[in-house]
Amino acid sequence: MAVILYYATLPLIYLLSLLPFWMMNGLSNFVFVLLYHGFGYRRKVVMMNLKNSFPEKSESELKEIKEKFYRYFCDLILETIKSLTISESELKKRLSFEDLEVFKKYHAQNQSIIIVMGHWGNWELGGARFALEPLHRLFVIYHPLKNKQYDGLIYHMRTRFGNGLYAMKDTIRGMIKDRDQLTATAFIADQTPSPKNAYWMEFLNQDSPVFTGTGKIAIKMKYPVVYVGIKRVKRGYYSISLEDLVPDPTKMSADEILSTFTKRLEKDIKSQPETWLWTHKRWKHKREKPTG
């Protein structure tokens, strides 16, 4: 049944991806009405996350952010579909780097790097845009889908401009295998880890578990950590900023590296809260209290 559904929906997916942006924007407006006013998709989760993250904001301010988020979320879904067929020239027009000096510096040193970023802005189009620069080869950490057909489609979408992918469980193995290449390995490190093996810190006014793997790998591989932020400038257009976050990871602990990244991401989220992924149940775990 899953295979039949895939091949039945595949032509529609590609048809949507071929629409010009102005038509996709109109379609996104329609999807917003269905998702927000009709189905009310995860509205309680989003509002709870916003209230806990911004206790200083009024109810009306929170509702305004919530609506802006859902409008952006619908744009994000369709822009992600668009990445299946978007051209190089369109990508360059819609996503621009503020400054490439950080990447150029490490490229000149023949130094591979780790990129850390969050679900802020359009990370899918951002990855595709990076591939168009003659610098490091980008590898993105991802969770393979259980459905092999859709997983293959996502794989094609993310690698069509030359990027590579590492399944999360194979990350360190893949990085060691490719250490002879000049690579940038991207970790989208703001998801929810298991509370037992996490580093706990305050993030958006809440006690939050943070993945420690990224910091441990940076230290093991001795790869500098570069922060990437993808800010929405206007509908369908983004500005990509870079920060040389941890030039020498061996001088910090894994927890300190992740704390530095998380605080930097928080700064961006606060500057443009509507473009972070609020539908995620980021705070579903609570820190275990010590026994005895």
C-alpha cells in the first residue's frame, strides 16, 4: 500500500515543485487556512512552547507570533518541495551569503569543519545553496525514513547539487571514511535527545536537554565549529550568516561547545521567532532528579 501511495503522489509532488514561487505563495495561503483554522495542527503545542519560551510577552504578542509561524510553516513546506527542481540561478537569487570569509579561511587551510545550525529559517534550501559554492563538500546528518521510496526521494532532493548525507547512526564512521576530503559536516542540533545522555541547560527560559554528540565529534576530529544562521529577509528570500563559533574545539569540553551553540541559536530565535520550528515537542522530557 505504501508503495502504491508513493507512486500515486509522486507526480503531484513534482508538479508542485515546478510551480513558480508566486503560485506557491498563493497555494501556501490556502494551506495556511486549512492547517491553522481548519485542522488546528498542533496549535496547543505551539502555544505552550511560545508561552514557556517568552513569559515576558503578552497573550496578544504570542498569538501574533503563532499566526506568523503557521504562515511561515506553510511556506517552508512548499519551499522544501520546490527544492526538488529549483535551478541554481533561482537558488542564488533567493539565498545569499552575508560573508563567505569563514568558509574561505578554512578552505585555504585545507581544514574540514563542522557546521552547527538549528531549525531556524529554511535549512533545506540553505543546504542546497551551500553546494553551489566551490568550497567544502557538505555532508548533512539525517534520520532515514522508514518508507524506502520516500527516503529515496528525500535523498535525491538533498544530494542533487552534490551534497552528501550521513545517517545519524553512521555519522562518525562516515566522517572518518571521508577525512581525506575537504568536508563541512552539518549538524542540525536543536532536536530532543534522550534525557539520560543529554547535557542539560537553560534554553528559551526552560530546562532543556541538548545533544552532546556534536561536541564530542568536533573534539575527536579536531574540526572547527562554524555556526550558520538562515534569516528570512522576506517571503521566499533568505540571508545566510556565518560565525567562527569554536575555532579550536580541543580547548573546550563537549558540553561547553554545545552550550555555546545553543546560546547562539537562542539569540537568532529571539530576533525572528516565527521562523523556528515550534511544532516540535522540544521539551517533552524532564531532567531526572538524583536518587539517594
